[in-house]
Amino acid sequence: MLSKGKILLPLLIVLILILLALAAGAFYLYQNEYAQNVKLQGQIVELENRQKQTAAQLEESKNKAADLELKLQEAKNQIDSLSGELNVEKSAHAETSNKLEQLNADLTSQKSLRQDLENRLNQVQEDSKQIKEEIKIMQQQKLALEEKIKNLEAGAANVELGKVVVNPEVDQPAVEAAAVQPEAAQPAAAPEAKPAKPVKSAKKEKPLVAQGQEGKVLIVNKEFNFVVINLGSKDKVGVGDEFLISRSGKPIGDIKVEKVHEFMSAAGFSEELKNAIKENDKVTQKIR
């Protein structure tokens, strides 16, 4: 028994040591596990806090995103409004540009009309000077004729004088035929005036024939019954010259020159030709 007791005691001691070692190992493992659990709990709390912070940041980000979305929508609306205003401005600018171009064209036309009116005014002033000179010559001629009439009346009581007529339309004095007829002397009786006899031409004039130079009608004025042709003093056209108007070889009527300039002339026509004459009609000078 004693020998068995000696054998079991070391076994028990070994078993106790083993148990103690296992207990110590288990306790150590438990401590490590506990420490890890504490650490993990801390990490979990930290993660939860971070999750809460992240959630808060996410909510804040959502709010910011919503605000940004509203601002973006507002910016889009402003852009649309500005685009509409820009289109309106473009339309207004295009309309203004068109009006400006029209005004420039009108200004150019007005300048051209002004230049034309100035040229016409200068021409009218020159014509006025010429007419004044012609009137002055007419007055001098009239005075000379009146002086001759007085001399004839004073020198011969039995001489009958015709009328002296000044025709302002042709700008020259015309003296009608002064028929001088002696009258038989009668005692105690005054000389009796007799009507003047027309002076007959010695030869019969040849009719006018359209065989002269040719031109065309530039302007037709139906209000005052005259035309402007492209023949003037440079073409040796004079006041009183007659022209035949024709179109496509068919005669229309005659016109008579009333005013002559260097490169064109004005000629009158009768009332029945008012609607027959047109611009670019052919004119042919009539000569004997």
C-alpha cells in the first residue's frame, strides 16, 4: 500500500500541476479574451460613434445636395430667363440693324435727292438769270419800238401803225404787220383809220417732214403737257423746232420745243396726246 501511495502522490502532484497549468492557461486565455472583448467593445462604440457621425454627415450632405439641387434649378431658371432675354435682345438688335440699314439707305437717297435738287436749283438760277437778261433785252426793244412809233406818229399823220405785241411765252417782241396805206386827202375831215392788211408771203412754204436727227423721250409730264427729250443746244435744237413722236415705226403725234438746254429740251404737246406719249418713244426732227 505504501508503494502504491508513493506512486499515486507524484501522479496527483503532476495532475494538480497540469490542472493548475490548465487553469492558469484558461485564466490567461480568459483575460486575453476579455481584453479583446473590451477592446472590441471599444471599437464597436467607436464605430457606432463614427457611424452616427457619418450618418449625420450623410444627412448634412443630403441637405446640402438638396440645397444645391434647388440652387441648380434656380440657376437653370435664371439661365432660361437670360436666354429668353438674350433672344429678345438679339431680335431687337437685328431689328435695330435693319432699321439702321434702312436709315442709311434713306440717308443716301436723301443725299442724292438733295444733290439733284441743288443741281436743279442751280439750273433754275441760271435760267432765271437768262430770263432776266432776255426780259431786259425785251424791255429795251420795246422802248426802241415805242420810240419809233412816236416818231412815226409825229412825222406822218396819214400812216396807220399796226399793234406792237410782246409775247412773254416766247420771250421776244413780235410786231404785227404794219400796213401803210395812204388815204385820199379830204378837206375839213380827219384821217380815218383802216384795218391792217395781212402781209402775204411771196412763196408758199414747204411742209415739215420728219427727216432730221433722232432722239427719245426721257420724261412725260401729263400735268403740264410737256415732255423732255435727249436733244439740246449741242444738237443744234432751237425753240420752236418740231419733232414727230413714233413708236415701233407708227407715228403718234407732233411736239414743239419750248425750252432748250445743252443736253436736253422741253417740248409741249396737245391734250389729245396726253395718254398716247410714253417714255422712250422715238422723236424725229421735222425739217423743210
